[in-house]
Amino acid sequence: MLNRRTLRIKVMQSLYAYHQAVGSDYSLANDRIAEAFAPDLNSPEPQDRKLLQGQRKMAEVIFKEWHKTGEEPEPLDDSDVNDAVADAIKYYQKQVAKDATFFGGQMVTAAESIHDQYIHLLNLPEALLQVIEEEKNRESRRFTPSKEAPLDTTRLEENLALQKLISNKQLQDLTIRRSLRWHSEEEMDALRKAWRTEIKPDPEFQSYLATPPSSDEAARYAEDQEMLKNLYKNFIFKGEILPAQLENDDLNWEENRSVVKNLVIKTLKMLDQAADENLELMSLSANWQDDKEFAESLYKQTLADDAKYEKLIAESVQNWDVERVALIDKIILKMALCEMHLFRGIPVKVTINEYIEISKLYSTPKSKQFVNGILDKLAQDLTASGAIRKSGRGLLDNQ
């Protein structure tokens, strides 16, 4: 199931994308200043290009200073410069607010898409049966007595666990409502290739097809269920063709894979002989509403207190310009500080350890020590000053 570390990573990625977009917003705002003082080639009157260039540079300097300090610029005697600066500020603020909302929404969508991927993969066995049926139809049209008989896949088609999965009512409902069948040409081509080159020639799979099913119904179901698990483990979460297709369809597949795999394998284990068509499928998390609120609050508050955390980091980085700190490291540090302040029930040590682990995965080799050092010092100082206050479970390791 989805865990809080995955959510923290989704927040981090959205904040990183937001900051990248803000850099573009700043450039576009400067472009508006440049356009405001571009010579009008259709003007009947000659224009003073040096004056326009001077006005442009002045407006750019004022806008840059505003961007750095956030202080309202003093108006000049030149109304054209004032208007250009005001327009750039208004445009920039509007775009930044728009980006904050957009990437916050993208974060939630990215998390919820994990469950869609889970449902999508539960539909793969049905699609595989379609691929096998296609192949049978082709071979029946061209089969001659001199040719080798086609592979008998009857046992897979009659696999009891597979049939139970396909007939699950919730799976059918979610598949229809969210359009999660395997249907695109790229997906089906990848599945056909995986069937021909990986699944069909596999010795373990061939042995399963060739071995008569057990006469004992419970034993037969256990064999079928194990075959279904192996199909996922060996060719979907491992293998080459299907994992490559899944990664091609979803840029976040590699980081989502472990969560999706956990959901799928747990579902197959629940799909025992006693399960019926009304078996409830796995949820994204134990309480998605709480997890969603955690992620949204962490995202919004980290942005809201960005300047405060920037200052704290700058004061803690000795002999190092804070602007030279890698963006991803600053985001990790700001998120950790926000979490320490905002969520009183999460112990400080848990927060620090979580972000150290995230820095190992997403930042430079030395980031682990850097993040650990800064957070450890700030946590001690902020706890001593009373800025960080914990309660309940949050007090467990803060003695």
C-alpha cells in the first residue's frame, strides 16, 4: 500500500517542478518588459532607441530587486518604466499562483494514478488470454499435418484463480469507469511480444501447461493461484518487455513499481479458493483521505513558509552561499522543517530519517551528510526555542 515516504517523494517532485516553472515565469515576465520597450517598427515618428534601451534596463533592475526582496518598488518619474514593472509583477504573481495550484493538483493525481495502475495490471491476464486466442486463430488458418502442433494452453485458459480474478465485480466496475483495460496498440503489441519471446518459451510455464491439474480441487486451485503469482512476478515486475512498456507509459513507474507490486501480490494472495466475485480489492492506502490531506498540507505549507525556511537554512550553512545549495537539497530541507513544525504527532527523528533516505535516492552522494547535519542542528535549536512542539506520538524520541 501507499506509504508516507512515497507521498513525501510526490510532494518533493511537485515542489521541484513548481520551482522550475517559477524560473520560467520570471524569464517570461522579463520578456514582457523587453517587449514593452521594443522599438515600434511601424511608428511614423523616429524613436530614441538608446532611451528605450535605458528604460528597459531600469525596469529590469527594479523588477529583479522586487523579486529578490519582495518590497514594493518606489515609483519613478518615468511612467512607462513604472507601468512595465507593474505589468511584469502582476503577470509573474498570477503565473506563480497558477503554477502552485497546478503542481499541487498534479501531485494528488500522480499519487492516485498508482491505484489506476494497479487496476490496469489486474486486467493483464484477461488481455493475455485475448493474445493467446488471436494466435490460435492465426495458427488454425495455416496449420498443416506436417507442422508441429501448437502449444496447448487449455490449462491457463481454465486457470481457476485467473477466472476468479476476471470475474471480480469491483474490478469490472473500476475498469469500465476508469477505462483501464489493455487496449492501446502499443500495450497489446508489447504483450504479444512478451508472450512469444518470454512467457511462452519459459520452462516453468511450459511445465505448468503440460502437467495435468490435480484431481483434488483445493490442490488444483493452489497450483493455479501460484501460476498466476509467478506470471506477475516473472514477466510483469521482472522480465524486459512488459516492464519497459510500463515505464514508457508512466515516467514514475520505477518509483511506483514497488507500491503497485505490493498491491497486486496482496490481491492475488487474498484471491484464495474461498473468495467470491465480491472480494474487495486493495485500497491505495489505509486512509487515503488522511494521507491526501498530509501531502496537500505539506505541499502548501512548504510553499507558504518558503522564505522563512530559506532564511533558516542560510543561517545554518556556514561558509556557504545558500544560493549555491542544490535546489533539490533545499526542497528536502524545507519540507523537513515544515513537517517538524506542522505535524506535531510525527517524531523529529522520524522526519529527519525520512528525508535523509529521500536525499539518498534523489540527490548527490554527499547530500545525505549535508541534510543530516543541517536538520539535526536546526531541530535541536528550534526545539530548544519552542518553535517546534510535539505531542502524543511525536514525543516518543524527543526526550
